[in-house]
Amino acid sequence: MTANGKSRAGNGLGRAGNGQAAGGPPPVLLATLGAACISASAVLIKLAATGTASAAFYRSVLALPVLTALAVLEQRRRGPRPLRSRLGAVLAGVFLAIDLVLWNHAIADVGAGIATLLGNLQVVFVTAAAWLLFRERPARGFFLALPVVLAGVMLVSGLADHAHGVRSVAGIEYGLGTSIAYAAFLLILRQASVATPHVAAPLAEATLGATAGAAALGLMFGGWQLDIGWHAFGWLLLLAMTSGTAGWLLITSSLPRLPASLSSLLLLLQPAAAILLAAVVLGERPTPLQLAGAVLVCAGILVATRAKGRSSRSRSPGLRPLVAGAAAGSPGPAEASPTGTAQARPPQP
């Protein structure tokens, strides 16, 4: 899929010593369950075996009723949002649609596990864009992590040992493209949501934009059809309910109550679990070099996330945490918000 600029006070979630809200389940458990919900996204896309734009469209449109109901209830409690914020969230959803379609192509080319890993590189692009656009200079750790991530991507691609043949080249391009599109989605949604405490409304509006965007991309470039069959519909409905709703709710309710470093570690379970699920369910067997590359990518993302969190805390403590719980086809690990709160890759609707 996330994704809102909500403050800890706006969450209605207090800290209780260990970060657990009084009477509620441990936030570590919630974040782990949320990551587990998201980790199956690529496998479910593969099982649906339908067009890339169709998969992006249905996973978004099937999540809309639940998200809209939550948004209505939220508006009754917190009031309406400005029109500019609403339009910004819808625009962010268009980039989410691009992310989903490209990610679905990556799944077809390099497999569910590897595509999920590649889709989690948004931390690199978000940090670079924040540096160029908002003068938020990255910490030194980011520059140390970048070559590690790039080396890991090369190994993951399978080019070194010819794991996937020529198709892996396109798969890497799609994987990098989905991270760039997701980074744009995050930045636009952050600007659209930073002035309000709403959570469900921005996600519902972004999911609406993703639905329309996926349909438009499918009509322009092909790969979109309404008649997908009950088999594909069932898998995509399961995807929308787990990743696009349950996963998002679990993650957004837990990350604001966890330290950024712990959140990053927990959410890195997602690409690891995706590779494991792809091996068990789909029979995808990454080579040893690809697994080594996966370790390098995860390590680099973790270092970059922590570095960004520390640097941002020292410069802009007033910004709200951004927790991306939006829907998208490429869920992923964590990207630190400007306050150091980890940010999950969207549970794709």
C-alpha cells in the first residue's frame, strides 16, 4: 500500500510506562500481527493470477467500503477535513496506483519474495527527496547505508548468478519504480495530512485515488478488466481485508507507541516473511547470492531508517509522525517519520 500526519496526542493512545496503552494489547504484538498481514500481499497477488491493473484496482476498490465507514465515524468524532487536504490525499492515491501496478509487474518478473524486498527501498527515495525539496539533510548513517543497499539490490536481482535470466532486468526496474512511486505517495500524503489528526479519512481518500488511478492506467496501457473470475476475486478480497484494512489498523495503532528502532526491526519481518511464504506457497527458491543480497538490503534499510530518525528528531521535533497504512501493492519495511516514528510500507488495499 501508507499514512497520516497524526500526533501521539491525536491518536487517543497514551503511553503507559512501557509504551502500552492501559488495558490494551502490547503494541509489539499489534505491530507484529500487522506486519504478518502485509507480508502475504505479494503471494496473494501471485495466487490471484490476474492483470496487473486489475489486481491494483480490485485490491483498492474492495477495501473502500470498510475504509469509508471508518472515515465517516472518524469525521463524526473529529470533524471534517479541508478540501485541499482531501484533494491532496486523492492525488497521493494516484501515485499509489502507479506503485501498485509497477509492483505487480515486479512480482511477475522476479517473484513475490524478491519483489516485496525491492518494493521496500522507499526509505532511500523519501530521504533523498526530503533533502532536495525540504533541505532535510540525511545523517551520516544514510550515506554509509546507501552503497550497502545498492550492492544488495544487485545480488537480489539474480544478475550475478543468472537466477532469473533476462526478465530480472525488467523486474529490478519495476521494483525501483514502485519504490519511487511509493515515496512520492508518502511525501504528498504527508503534506495533505500533517495539519489534521485524522487517520481513516486520508487513507480512504488515497484508496479512492488509487482505485481511479489503477483503472485509468489499465485503460491506457492494458491489463485491466472487470471480469476476473471468482478465483481471482476471492484472493484479492482476502488481500484487501488483511493488508488493506486489518494490517493498516494494527500498524497505525501500534507504531506511535513504539521506539523507532524497535518499529524498524519489527517491520523488517515483512520482507523476510514474504520471502519465506513465497518459498513455501509458491515454490520460489532464491539462490544463496539472492538471500545474501536480501540480508544486505534489510541491513541497509535498517541503518538508513535509524539514521533518518535520529537526524530528523534533532531538526524538526514539531512534525507529526507519518504512519503509512495506506493500501498499495507493495508493502514493506519501515521508513522513519520526521519524528523518528517508523513508517510502514502501506498495507495495500
